[in-house]
Amino acid sequence: MTKRVVITGMALASPLGSTLDSAYNRLHKLENCVQYDNTLEKYKGLHTRLSTRVKDFVTPTDFTRKITRSMGNVAIMSVASAKQALEDANLIDNPIISSGKTGVSYGSCSGSIDALMDFYSMCVNHEVKNLNSGSYVRMMSHTGAVNISLYFKTHGRIIPTCTACTSGSMGIGYAYEAIKSGIQTIMISGGSEEYSPSNIGVFDTLFATSVKNETPNLTPSPFDKDRDGLVIGEGAGTLILEEYEHAKNRGAKIYAEIVGFSTNSDGTHITNPNEETMTDVMTQALESANLSPENIGYINAHGTGTINGDIAESNATYKIFKNKCPISTIKSYTGHTLGACGAIESILSIMMMNDDWFCPTLNLKNLDSRCANLDYIVNEPRKIQTDYIMSNNFAFGGINTSLIFKRI
């Protein structure tokens, strides 16, 4: 018998803010978080000078040096947001966390760049003086997942999801499946990414970053004909997933239920998106939830502001929903937070669903004619009462995810 899966705790560290209320209130201002980043000026050949940085994040006071010696910034944000989410779920001191019935499903694109540089120094200078016992743990891609498990002493499954821009959504989806199948009762899920010039450089070398350096408020501009690329950011998002009967029996607050999830791979090109498999993943998510397209009242688009990505995503979405489902993208506010985006966007989308309020896509003034004619929310927020929303993310490597949330 399959189990129902609900969300009983949420927390984030994001460019919009590092509490649920501050981030959601900042979203209501309908202003993006993009800033001119003068620290990027020293990198010769780098075209963009734009980024989004986490706002008002404070490392918890109990994170002593002993605790953080195995953590870079990406892990610190992961563990701190997990702590806030467990507190929000009223589970922080519950013995179930260390009983083996709680697992972790969490991802990022990579570990901490500072730790990686320690190994680089060894290879270049032929000295190991910068290495210590925590260097690899800070560097490894599953640093967030294992540090969460270590800090909270979990003994259930660890599912590290190092799948680029779907790391956060994949973390949620695999956590959902672990509970749905009866393997775990609670899962700490989500994703994170720390600020790194190298992350910006990856996309800059592909000419995929925005270079509107003098007008950061005008970018990114997903689906717009004058868009010129994405803006890289940082952050973390954690959702506590719980088996429904367990949550109900303890009187837990429930934000939403997860009713659908699918993931697939293109198998065609390492970076170019595939419209057909994007269509498939959304269709499969609907089938897993036993829903029709008409049931979905809002779609949070991946919406990076890149030409190929926007075109493929919009046309894939149109094949299923035509122009009957409102759609917008939170990345027009936060920039692209990479491994964290799927979690941060899921959190904010759930909050919007529960508030019957959905943000417009910023800077979408003139739709690119190559993008499908969807029901884009533009200029003003929209009041929508719906019981189901979808959140989609797509990643390098041809990895696609689609999540469906239900109002409780």
C-alpha cells in the first residue's frame, strides 16, 4: 500500500531572504535581487558582472568550529536551513529523527570551492600543507547531505542528488518516493549551492550569462525577446517530508501534499535541452498523480532566461497545457541558484498556492516569437485559487524533473 506524503516543515536561505516570511514578503515587492558584483572585475575574460547573493543569513550560534570543520558554506546553509525546517515541523527534538525512520535526500552541484582549491594547491605546488581531515568532506558533492545526517544523527537512507540544476527538485522527488514506498517515515529534503565565481564562469564560457551589467534590475528576462542570459546565485532550501498518517497523528501543521513526481533524461546532448523529454516528464508527473492538465492551476517554470532553454521549455509546456494554465518563473527574482533552485522555488510556490497569490515573471515585456503562447503571468500578480500546482526544473546532462503539489 502506497503512503501519502506531506510537507510539515520548510526553511530557506535565499537572495529574497533567509526566513519564510522575509523571502515571501520580498517576493511581493515584485523586484529582483540581481546586483552588480564588483568582486568579478578581477577575472579577465569574464563577461558578466552580475550575481544574486543570500540575504540576511546568520550561521546558528551553536555551529562551533568543531561542528563546521567539515562544512564549507554550502554545507553550513544546508544544515542551518534543515535545522530551521525541523524546528518549523516541531520535530527538532523528536526521537524519530535518529531512529532510522528518518532519512536525508539532498543535493548540490558541487561542494565548497575553497576546499577544492586546497587540493589544487597540492597538485600545482606539490605540497599538502593546506589539506586537513575535513578538506575532502567540504569539497565532495554530497557534503550537504552527509553533514545534515551527521548533525542530526539520522540513521536512515542518505540520497545525495548531485544533478546540477535539478539537485534540489530531485532531492524532494526521491524523498517523496522513499516515504511513498514505505521505506522511510520522514525525509529531510532539498538542495543548496554556495556563491562561487567558478559557477559563474561555467555559464559565461557558454555565453549563457546576462551581460546587462549596467542595468541589473532588467535581467534576467525569461521568455523575452531581449533576454541575454541567466544570472547565477546561491542559496539553500529544505522541506521536511512526512508520511501523512504519522503527521496527522502528532497534530502536525501541513503545508501541502506531494502527489506527483517524475524524472527522466534526454540521452541526446550534454547541455542542449530536449523538448520531447521535457514534455514526457511533465506528462509522467501528471500520470503519477492521476491528474489531467486541467487540474493544474499554476506552473512554476524553470525559466532561466537562456534562449534554447526558454524555447524548449515553453513549447514542451504548450504541448500539454496549451495556453490554459498560468505560468511564471521565480528565477526572474532570485536568479539561478543552481542546486538550490528546485527547493527554493517549491517552497515559494507552495506559499503562493496557500495564499491564492502568484507572482508575475519580471522583465517579460515582449515575448520571443519562438516561445510558445502560454498564459504567462506578467506585470501584475494574479489571484488564483487552485488545489494543484506544478514546479519544473531541467539540468545539464539532460536531466528533467517535475513535481506536483496539492493544497491541504
